[in-house]
Amino acid sequence: MTAIRSVVLGCGSYLPQQILTNAELAARIDTSDEWIVQRTGIHERRIAAAGELTSHMAVRAAQAALTHARVDAQSIDLVVLATSTPDNTFPASAVAVQADLGITRGAAFDLQAVCSGFVYALATADALLKSGAFTRALVIGSETFSRILDWTDRGTCVLFGDGAGAVVLEAQQQPGTREDRGILTTQLRSDGRHKMKLYVDGGPSSTGTVGHLRMEGREVFRHAVAMITDVVEDAFKATGYTAADVDWFIPHQANKRIIDGSAHKLGIPPGKIVVTVDRHGNTSAASIPLALADAVADRRIKRGDLLLFEAMGGGFTWGAALARW
């Protein structure tokens, strides 16, 4: 029995030019390169230039993905932009992307699930494509977290960076087996009881301000590995695969210790993990597509490889996806 699958045609990324190193941060606040690397694995991160918006970076990543996929922007009828740092309260930054790419049909909207945003956006686009409502989608993660950081708080400002990544998805008829190309399963979770462990202390209906990111670091770390492994195990159950079948583990790039802890608990060897957190920091919804594009560009990822994505973010939200390249 055949099935409609959302197949990845191509991917792309964009990083701002400015690099902010740990040494530069240590000159501003009470921290050190050794302290940051030991606790997070981060050496540097990118910072958006003045006037460089989330939508601008999203457009650059989308253009790169369209070029890689060898398709025209006019063939896109769905744009889903995962972001927690939109250009404006409204309209959605996705419509700015749509306009800048010259797309005048279909639908475009933002999706907000913090660091889990790209997995949530993949799941949403996948469902819409499989429904027959749309045929080809741009799924983008783009963030300017540097604009919501308290640069005096060493527990948060050292962690995050800016950037964007994108994929082009197309609804295709596949044989209907677990060997199909495309997205094989998505698993999404949330638990609002933890919302104050990682949040921004502002908003239109509360303070009328943008606010700054606040985090209980130990609590986030404590929950992360268990939540991530739980949802990944559900993805394995849904497909019949195991960790041994995964060719590449592409996790949300939050913290090297969380990545390593999750991989160890799942039984995934270090050689199968795509890691960019050392160079990018935590780019929230952009981190998975940035890491994907990195591994595709250097040809680690090959046609037919089984990819495992996972993420956890404020809310808490978390999720996983299995896809065949």
C-alpha cells in the first residue's frame, strides 16, 4: 500500500558575519572560556548585525535551501517559520519571508515552540502536505536570540546565538514502508507545569515589553535527557527502528553535555552525532536545520541515510522526528 511522504528536497543555512568568542564575553562579564566550554561545549556564537532581522536571515536560509533543492520559489505553496524572536508582534515573520521570495500563493505562518520549534514545524508541514492541502513547503527555523538576552546574566548570555536554517519538503508518493524516503514519524510533547523554568519575562499582554530570557539552568538540564530519550523511544516504537539503525543523530544544539547524555542513554555512538554547538551556540529553532545543512554540505549525510532529530525547549516542549534522506 502506497503512502504520501514529505520528502526533503534540499536544505540551506545562514549565519550572521559577527562572531562573538568566549574570550570577548569574558572581557565583559564574570566568566571565562574554560568555564563556558566545560559546562556547555560552546566556543563561539554568531550575532545578528544591527538592522538584521529574523526574517532577513530566514530568507537567506530559504534561498540556499531552494538552490540546493533545485526548485523555484514560485513552486512553494506553504511557508512555516519556527521562531521565538519574530520581527514584529504581528504580522507573522513568515509573510515577510513569503513576500521577499516573491511567493504570492498558498499560506505562510509562524510557529512558536521555542527550541523545539523546528521539530514542531516539521510535524505541522508534514501533516498539511500529507492531507493534500499543499504540495511543497519551506520549513524554516530562524532566531535573533541576542535581542532578548540579558547580557549581564552569565548563566544565559553565554549560551545563545543567532542564525537560520531551512528545508524544502515535497509531498511524494512512496511505497508505504519504513524504507520510504521522507519523514517517517514525528512525536510532539509539552508540559506547561514547567513554563517558568525557561521563559522570557515580557510580552504584549503582560508587560508590554519584549523582556529578557530567564532560565533555571539546573532544572532544565535535569529534565532534558529524560524527556528527550522518552520521545525518541516513542519514535522508534512508531517505526520499528532502534538506535542501531540511525545513521545520523541531529539533536537540538543546546548544550554539549545534554547532547552527549542523551546519545549515551539512547545508545548512539559519538561518531554518529552531528555537533555544531561549539561554533553556533544555542540558536533555538534554527539549531537543527543549521546542523543538518552543515552535515549535508560536508557530505556526511548521504541519500538513504536514516536521520534522527530531537529537541527540547521552553514550555516545556519537546519532540523527535525520524526521516530518511
